[in-house]
Amino acid sequence: MKKFLLSFLCAIALGYSFAQVPCENGYAGTYQCSGVDLMSRLSIPEIGGGQNLNDCWGWTSPTGKEIAIIGRSDGTSFIDISDPIAPVYLGNLPTHTTPSLWRDIKVYQNHAFIVAEAGGHGMQVFNLLQLENIQNAPAVFGETAHYPNFGNAHNIAINESTGYAYAAGSNTFQGGLHIIDITNPTQPQLAGGFEQDGYTHDAQIVIYQGPDADYAGREIALCCNEDFVTLADVSDKTDCQLISTMSYPNVGYVHQGWLTEDHRFFLQNDELDEMNNFFATRTHIWNVEDLDSPAYIGYYSAPVISSDHNLYTKGNAAYLTNYLSGLRVVDITNVASGNLEEIAFFDTEGGLNIPGFNGTWSNYPWFESGNIVLSSMQNGMFIVRLQEGIVNLDEPLIASDKTIHCWPNPASGFLQIEWLQGKSLNIFDVYDRYGRLVRQTELSGISGRFSLDISDLPSGMYLLKNRMQGGISLRFIAE
């Protein structure tokens, strides 16, 4: 144990990568944690270099490879994390012009779209399919296409349902939304803009599916505009309409936010209120069931005081990236009453936990494997994973009938599977607790039963998913 710990500490000191350190007794190696295991870490030099990391996003290839996309000061890195314990750095797309602290990436139709605060940068377009068969990694890539109709931009949002990208904080449209048609990813075209409330720092754009019938099926932008959250109807790109603006006491800087999956609530962070007032980290909660008149529910006060940055929701959980206290995972089951609860965390920053702008920039929690990517400005890229049994985060906020059943549970030898309301082809995947695919079975028919041979699986917790049925999943135990 002493020899392992010495080697581990030396690896940190030298900036090397390391892998698979379980969270035990409040630590994964030297990192404070609760309920989150460390799969691996790659330092900044190991994924392309530069002064700092910034945004991160993810992409799953048609063949199932999971790719982390990491923004750096001077480019964008692509890392194959299909084996989260041994990630592979595939290569670098250099910045279009000069380095910048800020770079942001989103994905649509197997292409990455990248903006930066660098002057004259515009929007880079990169065909991700070329990552499927990289020879002699790491490679230096070139842009697939480039959109030059703005120079710098702070951020980019994409509505994958419609094929429109929204650059935020550019030098056009008074810093508001610069809307681009990317339905043909390699030929992006200006579609319009929204500038009625000035500068937009970040945004989420959705086809609204919440309870407000007046906007059902409309394309709605939820914009974080420094001092207000601004809602806009952007269905008509040439005639975007302001719906409402909302603010709250002690506003510092309305930075970023994300809807719950049922589109009833919006969670939003404030980048400056902790620093201005030395509050514990606050996540503000809005009821947006009436878009014309959103209601402020209040805020969740975290057990830390670090400045907050990017947050995302998935099922019953919110994944909060707080600069100097890392990833905080919060149960949002009771969001309607404003009662959120921290259920897990992983601190990439050595337990500093103070307000400030160094540390963990963002996270990407949507990989089917359950692995989560974190980007730390100074400490590199982390791959972490929630321990089994923390909470059933895969269930949607809106209850629905179970369409997969398995028994016995715990099981040995064979697991009985029954599925209802499936697809004509169903692909059942089994993942171990580290996100590794250990079984795959293809079956036809919208319903049926089969026996899954698990006799050679080591004892432990596993995740069963019907890939073709919206990722519905069940956990089972092999004995």
C-alpha cells in the first residue's frame, strides 16, 4: 500500500496520467470524493498542451466509441474513452487564429462546432467520423469547414432537434444570439439573430415540451444574460420574439443554466454571487411552467462556498461543476419545492473550496456507459463514475411504466429478461460498474423473453440497457 501511494503521489507531482482509483473513506488517491470513483486522468501536456483547459463535450461514434472533446487554450483535443481506464489521445485541432482562455464546443450530426473568444476565430466545423480509424495517434487535424460571419464568440448552443446553432456573446447582434443553419454541417448559413436583450453569455435552446400550451412545440431559447435570465421564442429565425425576463435578489452574474427533462424547471448558476457575498454555492431554481411569467422558487445552498460554473441535468440528477470544489452531483427529485440534496462529489482541485475562477470548468454526463468527463483548467481531463447504489439517476423525472423486467435479482448462472413495447430490433447491452461493455445481445420483436448467460461474470453490480429503446436501464447483481 505504501509503495502504491508513493507511486501515486509521484505521478501527480510529475503530471502523469493515472487510472482507476476507487473512492474509499472520502478519498480517491489524494482527491476528496464521495460516491464517485476516478477512472483515469490525463494531464494537459498529454492531451495537446497549452496554458489551460476550458470546455468539454462528448460524442458517441456510430460504432459505439465514446469520445471526449476537450477545449484547450490553443485548440481542441479528441480522446477515445471507450476504455475509461486507458483513454487514448487521438489528436488536436489547432485554434483557427490565436489562443484564448475561452473555447466552447457542441456536436450535431457527427460534427463538432467550435467557437472561441479569439479575434477572427469564427466557428470551426470538424467531421468527427475521421476519428473512427486514426493511424499513428495523436494526429494534427485540419478544419472540415469554417464559418466566418462573426469573429470572437463566448459560447455556442445547438438545438439538435432542428439543426440550428446559436453563437452567444459574439461581436454581432449586440452580443445576442447569432443563429446559424447547420442542417448541412459543412455548409453553415446565417439564419438570423436575437438582440432584444443584448449580450447573451450562454443559452439552452429546445423544442418546448412543458405544460405551457401557448408555446407547445415552439423553439424556445433560455438565455443567461448577465443580470437576467431571458426567454425568447426563436421559432422564426428572422423574427425572434422576447417572451420574458427574470432576475432575483443579490444577483451577481447570471452565467448558465439547464432545464429539467420535463421542461418545468430551470436550474441556473451565478458566477459572482459567492465572490461578492461569500455565500455558500447557490443554484437558483425557476418554475417555467408559464413562460410569460416564470416564478422564482429560490435557491439550493451547497455545502461548499466555491464559485459555480456549468451545470447540466440528467434524469433525477443535476451535475454541477464548481470551480474550486469540482463536480457536485445533486438529487433534484424534489425540485418543485426547491429541496435539492447533494448525493456525491469529486473534487479535482485538492479541497481548496473557495470562491474564484480557477479549477473545474465543465462536465459531460451523457455517455451511455455512465462515465463522466471533467475538464479542469490546470489539472487536466478526468474520467469519473458514480458508484452503484448512490441513487437511481437513470429514471426520468416523469414516471413511466417499466418496459424491461429482469429476475432473479441477485442472480447466478442466468438472468431472465422480459421486454415490452420494444422496437423491431432490440440491442441489450450489459455494462460493468466501470462502464465497460461485457455483454451484447440482439433480439427481434416488440416484446419477448430470453435468458442471459451471466455465469462467467464476476460478482458485482451491472447495468442492463435496451439501446434501441431510449436507453431504459435496470441494475442487477451477479452473484
